[in-house]
Amino acid sequence: MTTLAEKTCKVYQKGDPSLTAEEAKQLLRQLHDWSLNQENETIQRSFKFKNYYETIAFVNAVAWIANREDHHPDMEVGYNRCVIHYSTHSVGGLSENDFICAAKVDNLL
């Protein structure tokens, strides 16, 4: 079985279906400390660091993943923290791409 982190994001077109709540919950079980919002439209995780340098190094690594996968999260960045939110705008909710990228982010730590 291929893990999420081993997969590559695919292109979704506007109008493609988003994941069902059950599909999203199943994929969420393969991630570490990510949560699903109440509307089942985004997944998010908070990260804590020792200092600003570590935070920005992490943000740059996430940006590298986003560029490589062509799937970009929303990020909230502070001195020693970063919150990442994934969703797939073209499907108006979650796709497997969100979970693939989250798994790749998990592998950074």
C-alpha cells in the first residue's frame, strides 16, 4: 500500500467532487495531529518552534513542498508558531491532495 507521503498531487477541475466527510475522516487517521474543521472543508495543524529562525525554516520547507506539488496551503506565521490550513479550492472542499501535502509536511519533523 502506498502511503500518502509517497503519492503525488493530481489536478482537480472546477466541479470535481470533494471528499465526503467519511472519506476525509478515514484519510485523517493517517496523519499526525491534524484536525478537520466542522464543515469538513479544511484540515489544519499547529506547529510550535523554539525561535523565529526555526519557524521560517519550516515555512520555507512547506513552501518547497507546495511548489513541488502545485498545491498551496494557507499559513498563519508568528515568532515561534505556524498554523497550516489545507483545502482544495477547485472542488470547494477537501481532496486527497490536501492529505498528501499534510503527510509530506508531517515528514519534515
